[in-house]
Amino acid sequence: MKNDIEYSMEEEKNREKAEAVLDKMNNLIRGKSFTKMVVDERFERLQEELNELGWLGFVKTLDFKGREMHVQLKLVDPDSEEARMFLY
């Protein structure tokens, strides 16, 4: 059984990995129509990777440029109140 310090360090590493994946996702969608990018295989792979790490990517900012929707994502803990509000 892991002690609290080991668990906390592992959890922090996991969050850092998730933040790196989220950065890749935001770089991929930056300046592009989100409705088109959300079905892009690269975005789908990153989304799966983020979920496998135990994290969610929620919309942080939303902006319309003409008919295109542009977003920036944020990292969300699935056990957070925010996640529960939108998922359950």
C-alpha cells in the first residue's frame, strides 16, 4: 500500500501529464473552428489520453468568429463539483 506522500507525488505527476496533453489540445485547436477540430483524429487521440489519465477537458472560453466557434479548454477533475454539475 502506498503512503500518502507517494500517492500525492504520483497524483501530481499525473496532473502534470494531463496539463501537457491539454496544452497540446489547445495548441491544436487554436485559431481553428472547434466544431471541425473535435472530429479530427489527432484531437480524439489527445482526448482519449487525457481521459485515460483520469482528467476532463472542459471549455474555458468560447468565442464566435463569424460562423466558427473557437474555444480554449481547461483541465477539470472528474470528482470536482464542476464536473458533477455537468456530467451527472
